[in-house]
Amino acid sequence: MTPFKIHILGCGSALPTLHHNATSQIVEIRGKFFMIDCGEGTQIQVRRSKVHFSKVQAVFISHLHGDHCFGLFGMISTFGMTGRTAPLQIYAPKEFEDYFKLSMELFCKGLEYKVIFHPVDTTETNVIYEDKSLTVETIPLEHRVPCCGFLFREKPTAPHIRRDMIDYYNIPISQINNVKAGSDWTTIDGDIIPNSRLTTPADNPRSYAYCSDTRYMKQLYKKVIGVNVLYHESTYASEHKDRAKTYYHSTSQEAATVAHEACVGKLLLGHYSARYINEDVLLSEAKAIFPNSFLTNEGMVFEV
């Protein structure tokens, strides 16, 4: 299967620490690279990840808190200094548009590549990006400012051609696409070879849901049912549940509850409060509800 990976660039929350970087990830899917959130220092983390600056084709900003967007304009400027020519797409809450234009005018004049802003309505579920192989859909969340998550879904692919059968029945290259589309093959003797003998089933489409800062939402699981991998913020342990509710964040238990109810394949925890030097308590509380839970950390790469 073609790669579908999540590169963790930062997994800390609002307060900068020496332990974690501010929130950012790169989603690598079928040779394309998409950034989600861009906290302070993200461009340094991109260098450490070995993902080349020029490969990042779009940035998705979940909301306008600094630990999710303070690194954006520095990175855009650096992209210009490293000779980027390909356009960069920015998807961010519509409330960001005026400030974005002003900041580009102040700090990023004279770029030799285009930066295209796409305003996002965080209150609705919409497909905001689509190409021939995937879609990106918004997931409305509940935070202190307009906020949404992002759902990356592969589109279904054609069945795999069995090369041995193609060679055995001397099927010409010109007919390969017809076979992929489901056609049977008729030999020169008139025998009909069923498509199921010529192909193997297509790979199941994979999906990744990123749920940024949000308080626990009882109905959120309906938006992410069955995804292969779910990232859900887990700022606090259960002992700080009241604090999580006050500041519109979630505990790791609440993140695990969403994962359990949605029957996802794997849960990634992140956006840890600076109060935790060791996040094992978050992991143990999540695993008690959803065993296939994992702590994220800078430099880690997860397969979807």
C-alpha cells in the first residue's frame, strides 16, 4: 500500500516548555504532504522530520490560539527564502482572513510563490479539499474560539491486476483499464474469464481524524465512526476534569470514550498540559477505556 503516515512535530499545549513543542503534525498520504496546525517553532521541527519544505502543499489551521498558529508566518517567510515556487494553500477559520492578509503584507512581501487563503466555516461539516485520491472534511468542535478538526479520507481505488493472469491470457495493455473497471475478458477461443480471476480486491480506503482543542462532545463519535486512526486532544488527566470543562479541553478518559464509541482502529493522545512531566497517567487512564491508545511525542511517525 502507498504510504499514509502521521508525523508528530509537536504535541504540547499552550505554555511553551523544554519538554514538548507546540502543536503541529504532517499528514503524508500517497506522496502528498499536508500540515495540520503550525505552532511556534514548527519549521525547526519540519527540518528534524526530514520532510522537505517544498513538499508541504497545504496547511490546515484548526483555530486561532497561538500554540496552533504562531509559527505560520515565519514558516511562510522561510519557504520564500529557500526558493519555493509552488503555491501554498492555507485553510483556516474565516475569522483569520483579515489578520492573515495584514500579516502577509507586513512580514511576507515579495514572495516568489503564491499563498492562497481559504476561509473555513468551523461550525459546519464540509469537504474543504479534494483531489483524485482524497478528501479533507471539517469536524466542528467546541472550544473557546471557533475551532474545527479535520478528517482525511482516501478515495476508493481500483482492484489490483493479477500480472500472472494478464500474461497467461495475453490481455493487451489497452484493455487493462477495462479490467480494472470490472470487465471480464473473452479469449480468442470465446471463453469468458471472470473479472474476479483477473484481479484481487482493492485496498480498503484509510482515514485519519484530527480533533484539535475541544471539550468533550457526546456526539462527536458520530463524525469519526470507524476511522483507522483518531487523534484527540487529551490535555488533562481525570483529576482535572473540572478544569478541562472550564477551559474547553478534554481529559484522556474523554478522548478514549470518543474512540471507544466510534470503534476507531487506534487513538493518538496529545496537547498535553505543561503540568505533566510524565504523561503516563494520561495513557493509563485512556487505555482503561480504549486499549489501543498511544501517546504522541515529537519525532514519532504513526502508520494509518
